[in-house]
Amino acid sequence: MSTTAVTPHRINSTVILAVISIGGLAYAMLSSAVIPALPVIQHALGTSEEGVTWLLTGYLLSASVATSILGRLGDMYGKERLLVLTLVLLAVGTAVSALATSLVPMVAGRVIQGAGGGIFPLAFGIVRDEFPRDKVAGSIGMLSSILGVGGGIGIVLGGLIVEHLDYHWLYWIPLIVIALATVLTWRFVPESPIRVPGRVNWTAAASMTAGFCCVLVAISETTVWGWGSVKTIALLLAGLVLSGLWVLVEVRASEPLIDMTMMRIRGVWTTNLVAFLLGAGMYAAFLIFPQFAQLPKSTGFGFGASLVTAGLYLLPAALGMSLVGSFAGTVARRYGSRLAVIVGSAITALAFAWLAVLHAHPYDMLISAALMGIGIGLAFAALGNLIVQAVPAHQTGVASGMNTVMRTLGGALGGTIVATLITDNTAHSGLPTVTGFTMSFALEAAFLVIAVVAGLLVPAAARQIVRTGTDAGHQPSEVGEAPTAPATVEIR
């Protein structure tokens, strides 16, 4: 798409950041808002517990597949154009779910919504291409933290909406925000001049899609099938084989969908590993914190909280992520993103370890949630910058897209593992015992300790010079930095 630069009219980078943050926040909230509403939706639609969980599974499947593909398409055809398209898809999917009165169309809407995950890699690319150098780190850090912030807010608002409104408002309210974000993006976000010539490798896309779907479905259904069932093992093996085929196709392709040489860069694979483990921890907390708080006091450990109150136990986490995200730029400049991801992972490990040992009083959960908010906020804000610093500008979209995918895959695995542990440890009354929760908290703490180790393996920042789109007339710039020229916007 050609752009007409208009020098008298310049859009402040703060305005652009605010606009793209709105869409990202709506997407992140939609990812978690349905969690407290699942029992209500199950009863209203007359479906099974297994069926209603597809509102989560379908979303995760779509997000895992679409995020990296949309990031790649943005690098090729224009990030602003693809961002508008992604927001339109998110709006369509949300409208479908809002209008649905049965399970199948609601799940279909959630699958379309999952494509909204492309917002983040596209937004990272826009920031890198358009923002002044001194604002890149802070802006990417804030956008990265929105994934966690929105997820926490979604849990809280989801409980409030289900308690006081019809569950369809779980979709109608975000739809209003998405529509606003779409119009503002079209009007105020400039098109990036950086392009990567090429075409989409649809063979690679198909094999990646099939592989990810098999693995995610197998993981998601383990609470019903069991980890050792023939269906689970067969589907996992099929997913691994298809994923291996995808890698083989990419390695041999002249124009790969995802450059596997990029994935072997130490700064990329270590950051992706940290993202996977942090995603597992965050998503597990979203699932088990409210469940723990809602269990009756007769269990000997539950707090007997209402649906709304249970969601509020995650409010310190959302506030912590928001606060830390707002200081992401200062932290990155003063201490570096590598140290931030190490310290953030360590604080998050401490949050889970706290609950594994101390969970007798509500304030134990509030303290743990606050620690988790600080830790995940710090680490998530650093992840985006680490990825952007590790690759040249023309690979920003696909690299950050894969990092977001790793968070999603980690979230699916972490959530399923803790659900299995809790399900496998129940009393004669059918209610969970404290053992399943304690094991879950300890396991997530272990995951985050591994994330600390992975963070230590992330290479220290190096001042490398790369060429950022010579076909667009750009001069070489440092890795992770945007051109110094202020952003311009085309007149629509």
C-alpha cells in the first residue's frame, strides 16, 4: 500500500501507542473473561463441561496459528493494513459469539477472535519502524505487559458481568472497544515503509497449523481423556510429526514462512523458552486462583468467596502488571531487558512458592497475586524488547509473533496440567483437596525457576548494525531501534 506522507500533519507517538494499546487490551481481556463464566454458559447453552471448554481451546488454537502468520504478512504487505484487518476479524468473531445462542456458533466466534493475537507482533513492528529511538523500549515493554494486564482485568470484569448482566455482555462490551480501536487505527496509525518482498509459503502454514492443532487439542483434552490414553498419545505424536514436517519444509524453502535460522539465534530461542514458561505460570494462576478462593470453607482451605470476590483476588496482579509496564522503558534503559526478565521470572517463582507453603488466609493469595503482577509485568515487558533486539527490522513481525505463540502454548500446557492435578486429587465429597493446589503451585514455581535459568542464557545486548529495508530507502539502524524520523500519517 502506498502512503502519502504529509509533513504538516504529524501524529504523536503517544497517540499511536494509545490507539494500538486499546485493541491489544480488548484482545487480552477476551482471552480470559469467559473463564469465570464457563459454568453459567454451560448451563445456558445446555452443553457439557467438555463442550464449553472449547470456548478456551478454540481461542488458543486460532491464536497459536494466526499470530505468527499475521506477523509475517504484516512484514510483507504492511503492518498498519494487517492490523486493521486483524481488528476487523476480532470484531467479527466477537459479534458472532455475542449473537450465538448455541455452542457451535459461539465456539466459531471464539476461533475467529483468536486471530486477534496478531495485534501484538504487528504493534511491535509499528513501534520499531515509526517511533523515535528513545521511546521504542518503553513502548514495546508496555505493549508486552498488556497481555498480562488484560488477562487479569478480564477475569475480574468477567465475574462482574456474569453476576449482574447476561453473559452475552462478555462480548458486547469488548466489541464496542474493538470497533473504536479499528476506526482509530485506520485514522491515526501510519503505514510502515519497511517491507519484506516474497510470498506466503502455504505448505509451511498448513503443516504448522496441523501440528499446533494436534498438540493443543491433545493437551486440552487430557482432563477428559487422560495423559496416558491412546487418543492423547496418538494426537501428540501426530502433532510432533507434523511440526517436524513443518520445520523440514521451512528449512528447504527458498521463501520460508518462518526463517528457521532466525529461530536458532540464541537471543530468540532463549527468550521464547522464557515466554513459554511465563505463559504457563500466568494462565495457571488465572484458572486456579479464583477456583481456590471459591471453594467452601468446609474444605478446610477454601475462602468461600463469591464469583465476583474470587476474581478480585487477581486484581493486585493486574495492578502490578500495569504499574510495572508503565515503567518498562526506564527499567530497560537503566538495567537492561535481560536483567528485567531474570528478576521478573524470579519474583513470579516466589509468588507461586509463597502459595505452595502459605495459603491459609486470604491475604496470602493477595500477597502472591501482587508478587506475580510485579514479576510477570517486569518479565513480559522485557520479552518484547529482547526479541526485537535479537532480529533485524524486517523480521520483527514474525519473530515477535512466534514469541506470542510460545506464551499461548505455554498457557495451554500450564492450565491443563494444573487442571489435571486438581481433578486427580478430590475428596469423597467430589470437591478438590488442598494437595492438588499445593502441587500446582509448586510445579509452577519450578517452571519459573527454569525460566530464570533460561533468562541467564539470554545473551547480553550487543550493538549490532543491520540493514532495515533498503528497498524502502532506509539507512542501517541498530537492532531494536526505530528510525529517528518522527512518524507521519497519510490522509485517508
